[in-house]
Amino acid sequence: MKTEPFKIKAVITIEIDAADAYVIESHRRELNALLADLQARHGAARLDIKSRRPRLNPRASPPPQLGPGFEIVRARYAG
């Protein structure tokens, strides 16, 4: 019986607080060097760098929990 190999996807998340563009570029160079090492070992590694702004308002609270048999329906009036 032949089995197919498993495929996995590994995601590494690093959050960096940067004061200015020089700090960002320094971290980018360091991450690209680490990426080159990963690509040498594993081939298809990639680096996605995204800028994020801090939230101005807190996230909305989750919807209330209702008893069984009840459902919250949200509707938008378009007219």
C-alpha cells in the first residue's frame, strides 16, 4: 500500500515596532538574510512584510450569546 507524503505549511509571524524607516530597513535586511538560509534548506520559502497601523478604536465586542433556538439576524436597509 503506497501512501502519499504529507504537505505542511509553516508560518512564522514576527511583530516589530519600528521608530523610523532606517529601523525598518535594518530589520528587512536581517530578515532577507534569514530567508536566504531558509531557501537554501527548503527551497520555496518566501517573505511577506506588511505594514500595520495601530487601531484607533477598540474592536467591537462579540455578539451576545442567546439560548438554543434563537438566532440574531442582521439586516441592512438599502433604499
